[in-house]
Amino acid sequence: MKIQDIPIEIIEQVGDIKKIIFPRQGHTSVVAILDTSYKKYILKKTENELYNEWLSEEYKALRYLYHTELPVPKPYSYYVENKSRWLLMDHIEGISLREYLSKEPNSKDKEKVISNFGLSLKKIHECICPIELLNDEEPWLDAMLIKAEYNLTHFDVDGTEERLIRLKELRPKPVENTLIHGDFTIDNVLVKESNVVGVIDWSGAAYGDPRYDVALAIRPKYNAFDNERDKEIFLNAYGKLRITDEEYNYFEDGIYNFF
């Protein structure tokens, strides 16, 4: 992404761009930090049917969630240009929890940041779900299984037809739904000095099963949740429910493979 690639409408909105910085990012979008004369912005661009849909959903979710007390970036605009989609929002100063933990902080700081990670998820699940994110047509899990089947048919996903059949047959017992993030991983939580300062990538936000967030949060990564101690610290701080191994596998090694 170069300055000349950015739609003129966005250039006019942010003003003079001094430089563009490309942070570590996933494979679903191009993410850039726009450093302007007055402030920094995040600009995300997608060019794929599925990822375009996710970016649109993220913009909608941020519009509703920005008015809560959750640490989410303020959205400014969403722009459609041919097959491309652009989302402009506030930049939150911090690094991902994954990056923080990969630097192998001392045990005290590591325990503090994992505890704050758990507290941040507790805050999300205790937040009143904006009415715009409620789905009155069908339960969250039913909607996810329908989307999973569509994604399996139309896109390149890790899930298989056999796994989807098992997911439909072996549904976990229902629990009370809450506001959920929908992709609550250590990549999507920003920290600064062991404190959580932001939660990003809200395309999966919904009134849904909180176990999905918990399962994704404790996925083992380098120096993160690769031992029982990390999980215990997180769950003690979260303090709302404990998921079983079967529930973890259903969500993390099941549903998540289709998204």
C-alpha cells in the first residue's frame, strides 16, 4: 500500500500523511499505520469476498461498541472501491499480547499480563450487548454452523465435511449467551506495560457462546498457554466459567477451522 493507492476520500479525511508503517499482521487484510500531522490512524484494506465481508462486519461492530466502556478503536469511515474495502479507525498505542509474550518477560510481568487478559475477556462478557448485534432469527451456534457450511463450499478453509457433520451432531450443552468478541486471541489484544489497552478485530462480535472466546484465548502459542499455570492464571482472573476439554476441542479445533 502506497499513499497514492489510498482513496482520495480517506486522504481528505486524515490530512497530510507523513509516513506509512506496516505492523505485523495476519493474512486477511493489509494493515497500515498512517502517521499524519495531527495523529495516527489504522487503515485496513481487503480484496477478497470473504475478507471484505469480515471488514464490513468489523466496521458495523465498532460503530456500536465504541459507545461502550470497552477499549476498542474509534471507527471513522468504511469505503468501497471496486473489489477493495477500506476501514479507517483510531490507532491504539501498544503491541499485541503475542508479541509481548514472545519477548519472554519475567514471571511477574507475564502473570500480570495474562491475568489482565482474563479480566479483559470478563469485561467483554459482562458488557451489555448492543441491540444491533442481537440476532433474533436463529441461535448463535446455528448461525455459525450455517456459515461454516457456506465457507466450506465457497472458500479455502481448514475444516472438512466430516468435521462439520460431527459438529452438527455433537453440539455442547447450551449456556447463557453474552456479548462475545468472536476471535479473542493473543493477536487481537493490545498491551502496554503489562496492561491491556485495546482489543481489535471485531468482525465476529455477536451475542453468542462465551466458551468460544475462552477456547480461542487459551490456544497454546510460543511462551503463551503452553502450560497449565498460564491457563489457571487466565481462568482465575476471568472467573466466570471453566470449559471442559471436549468444549475446548469443539470450538477451537472445530468451529474455528471454518473461519
